Amino acid sequence: MTMTWLRPRLDAGIRWLIGLGLVLPLGMALAAPQQSGQRKPTTPPIPAAAPPLRVAPIPPRPNLQFQQQVQQQQLRKAFQQSQLRGQLQQSVSDVARQPYANNPSTGRQFDRADDARRDRDRAQQQSLVDRYWGLPLPPPPPPPRDKPVPSRSGK
């Protein structure tokens, strides 16, 4: 059973090799240059120019303008949210202030707290505006030092 399966494969392989043996010399004869009876004077070979350097293509950078537009849109959204948050906090402060309307010292405390909150919100919004226009941000202030840290000695 193995021999009957193998025999057609061998026959096909032999036929392919014979065909290749017949066609190969014919193809080489056609591909060879025609030699004429006259000999041309030999000229020294011209040195070939160096092949051009192949440079790997660099992928294009992401669209810078698109990135700027996305960043500006994010900053606009953050600015609007900051404004809405400030309005909400002001309304909450107004509601919390109503029970203490007759007490002037509590009113002053509320005023100071509102001023501090507004200053903080204004600084945050100014930072967003500066980032929107591409201005460099100032360095953050150093952390406050209330007390010197006592040194621990080995005693």
C-alpha cells in the first residue's frame, strides 16, 4: 500500500526534474547576451556610484495642533468647573450665614472665610488661564516651617 502511494509521487518528481533540465539551458541561452562577430574596444569599467542610503521612515509626529486644541478644551472645561464650584460654595456659604445674621462677629468670620475661598479660587483660575496661554507656572512656595524638628541623638 505504501509503494502504490509513493510511486506516483516519485514519477511526478522525476518528470519535474527532467522538465527543468530541458528548460534551464534554453532559458540561459536566451538570457545570455548575443555576441557579434565584431569586438568592441574594451573601456575601463565606470565605477558605480555608491548606492543611496536607505533611511528608515520616521513615523509622523502626532498632530501638534490637535494636541493643543485638546489641551485648551480641557483647560476651558476645568475653568468652567472651577467657576461653577465657586458659585455653589458661595450659595452654601450664604445659606449657612442666615442663622447668624444678627451676630456681627460670626458675620466677620464668614466674611474672612469667603475672602480666603475667593482668593484660593482666583489663584486656581489664574493658574488655568496661564496654562491656557502657555505662560510658565511660578514655582510652588516652600512648605511652611512651624517648629524645628528636634534631633534624635543616641542618648
